[in-house]
Amino acid sequence: MGRINRSNPWRWVLRDIDFEIQPGDAVGIVGINGAGKTTLLKILTQVMYPTSGKVDLTGKVGALIELRGGMHPDLSGRENALLYGSLMGLGRKEVVRRFDDIVDFAQLAGAIDRQVKFFSSGMQMRLGFAIAAFMNPDVLLVDEVLAVGDAWFQQRCLDRIRDVLQQGTTLVLVSHDLASVESVCRRGLWIRNGMLNADGPIRDVLAGYRKSVEEFSFENLGHGGIVRIAQIELNESGNPILESHGYLDIKLWLQTGERERGRLYIGVSEGPGTPTFLVSTEIILEEGDTTVRCHIDNIPLPRGRYYAWICMEAVDDRKLIPWHPAATFEVFGSDLDYAPLGIVRLSSVHVKSDWSQELGAPEGAIADAPRSAPIDVPVISPIDVPVITEGDTDRPSAPVE
């Protein structure tokens, strides 16, 4: 923890924030805890007001900031749906009309008439998200709700967000789940120390954010252990510049004061401590110096900057080398292929593929196979969606103690 500046205990939560979001855009906001992301959403929803500057936001706004806020534990799920829907801006008739869809989406058909105090926290959040998901707002502000429920329900949340975006809704999403942010947003804002540090294409912004986290880990994580890494070398030439699907040689000079046996791990990461891929081997280290080499024929990484994380555990689970970034390198090559909206990639792995097409049916196929009926695609007229702007920040915004 850093020292507390007792002479000046105040700091600006947000300062000199200025951006504009076009109608129908999907924008992800990232940053560490305390950067000011949630405060920014609260200002956009007018729960809080800036000390200076102005925010222009028109149209129907839906805010998913605290999903359980406003729910009464002694009321049933049905009663809370009506109450919470009213707080979210839905009329009673509108909630009743959509009630079955809300219950079905939240998977609470068997518990909807039970008091909410007997709901698990996940059930409460699912109910809150389901109500908010059917508001059909012009602008949807979302704060860390993609962690709701289990993996299957999270995918349903992403599917619902995709449906909302296809209707022309403007989305502002705050989340620490960077993979989910990348799957639904095309533009990113990086808030750092209360200021706008980056604004651009989502993958570029996330790459810069991940790089800052990696660099902090590289500089601040302790590297001490029973086994010491005296030196590390990448690709004998010492040039840490690699190509997608090229080879990677990692050479380690290890030192230990006594004989040790354990498993050595090497992980390559673009994010903090979460490797894109990992390899390991069992080794025996004699007292003194040992040279260990790892050769990887094909690194399936897209263009970007990566870190090699290293760890070693003894057979009795002692940490001989703690998990930490030991080297950094650049990869040049292709970018990742674009994924469909709302599809989350677990790892940023680049896979080579060959494609071809030709006219006509393959030999032996049934020539008169029935064809599917043509689909009538409705023509959607332009929808008026408000623009969010925030500017004229001559002075800092709301302070907190």
C-alpha cells in the first residue's frame, strides 16, 4: 500500500474527461479499481453531478450499476419485479406485459413467489439483470454485470446485450472481464488515475492497458526464491522480436544451493498472470548452476507484446521460483480475426487456415435437394439514438475524501 498524504487527503476522482459517443456505438471502459469508472457512469446517469463541465445525454437511459439496489428482502420476486421495474423507469403495465419473459430469462420460475431474502445473491442479480435487460433503452450503461450467475447465464447476458445493440442502442460497458469487453465493444476508453489515458479501437486500448499491468508486475513482483534465475535468453541471437508461427527458444541459467527436484513452468501472457499458453517439464537441479532450454516450434500468437512468466514447484509443493514475468518480447505478424458480436475468445491464439470455394454441388450430391425458402428481411428505418458527450472540463470534477 502507498503512503497516505495526510497534508492533502483529497484527490480528484475524475479530471479533464472529454469524449463523445456516436449513436449505436458500443464503448468499453477499462482501468484498475479506483480509477473512476463507476463514478463516470454515475455522472452519466445523473446520480452524481460534476463539479465543473457538462454532460449532454438525452433519450431513455438504462443503467445497470447495482443490480440489487432497490430490492426489498421481505417482498417476493414478483413484487420486487414490479418495484424494481418502476425504479428502472418501466411502468407497471409494461412490467406485467414482459413479466413472463423476465422470469424465463432469469430462470426463476420455481422461486419467483418466494421472498427475495431467501434468494441467493446470484439469483437476486439474475432477477435484476433480467428486469433491466427488457427496458429497451436508447442508452444502456452497464457496470460489471457480466459476472452475473454461472457461465451459461453469462452467455445469455452477452446474447441479450447483442440483441440490444442490434436494435440500435448505444452501449457503455465497464468491466474487468477484458475478453467480454472485446467481444461486444469496438471502441475503448482507458481511465487511469481519473484521467482519460487512451481512446481508440478496443483491441489497441486493451493492449495498452494489459501492457501497463504487465510492466507493473514485471517491475514490482518479487523474484526471490530458493532457485534463482541468473539469466534468461530468448532465441539465441538475443533478439526478443519474433514472428507469428515462428519458433521460440528460451534458455534459462538457474542457480540453487542444494539439489532440488520439481516441475518448471513457462507461460506466455498478454494479460497479468493469465497465460495464453503454458508448457512445463520435470527437472532435477544439482547444487550450483544448471542450464535449461525450452524450444517451441510454433508460437500461435498474433501481433503484440508478450511476457514470459516462469514458475517452479518442488515435489512437496514448495515454491522454488514464484510465478512472475521474467522476460518480454514482441511478436510481428497477423492480427486476430474478428469474432462475431458477443462471442468471447478464451485465448488470443492465431490459427492458420486455408479456405476455398467453388460453384456447384459436390460430386455425388443430390442435385434436386429441396432449397430453403427465402427469408424476408425486414427493413429497419433509422432510429433516433442520443449522443453522449462530456466536455468543457475547465476544472476537475467531483472530489471524494
